[in-house]
Amino acid sequence: MKFLPVLLLSSILLSGCATTYQNSGYSGGYSETQLDENVFTVSFRGNGFTAKERVADFTLLRSAELTIQSGYKYFVIVNSNTSTSNSTYTTPTTSNTTASVYGSGNYAYGNATTTTSGGQTYNISKPSASNTIVCFKEKPKNGFSYNAEFIFKNITKKYDIKQPAQ
């Protein structure tokens, strides 16, 4: 049980980067659920180093990529949600005492110094977003729609993602 804080801190340090554009895993990523032939819910979950803007962009990117992969050109967001889960982590505290004592006759004299370290509390915010999208082969005449190819090109360029649409 003594190793749990060390293991937790090690995993935080090793994953000390914002979530990359990837399939959902330990440090976050995207996932989707197909609700109908042309309807999907797309989600992206970031880690504690991921900005809300990045999460929103990657949710939009996955929506565009999924639209293209499914043989469509346009999509409409019919529902959108964002949230942030907040937690804290407090590092363990340790105290070290150094002392010196000297004696003379029936008396002893000394001094001691105690140094305490640790006990810092870190706030961890993990943003997430989801879009429910409807995909179309032709641009819908009513309302706003996204051009999937345009979104895909611009967001992959913004984040320098070297991944072609499949």
C-alpha cells in the first residue's frame, strides 16, 4: 500500500503531456457509438494536461473523420455536451529530524531541527466533450452544416497530425 502514491505520481509524470489524437485509452482519446446508419455520438476525453479547446477540436475532428470514413461529405451537430471532471492529489508528507546532544555532569544540552516536505495538493481537471452528429452526402439546404473534408484538413494542420482519413 506504501507504493500506491509512488505509482500514482509516476503515472502522472509519465503521462505529462496533453492527450494526443488517439483512440480512447488510459490517458484519454476519442470514441464513438453508431446510433443509426448516418447518426453517431462522438466523444473525446482529455487528461489533466489537455486544454478544453483541444478537446473540442478533437471531438470535431473525429466527427469529420467518421463522416468521411462512412462515405458522407457533411455533418450537422444535433447535440453537444462538454464537461470537466475535477479531482485532487496530495503528495505524502515526510519529516526528518536531526539532533545533537552534549552533556556535562548531570545536565544534557542539545538542539533539534525538523524538516517537513511534501503535502502539496494538485488540482487535476480533465475536460471531455461529445457531439451527436447526423451525416449527409449532400449539403443540407436548411440550417448550418460542417464540410467534413474542410474540418479534417484544418484541424489536422492546426495540430500537425499526420493521419489520413480512412
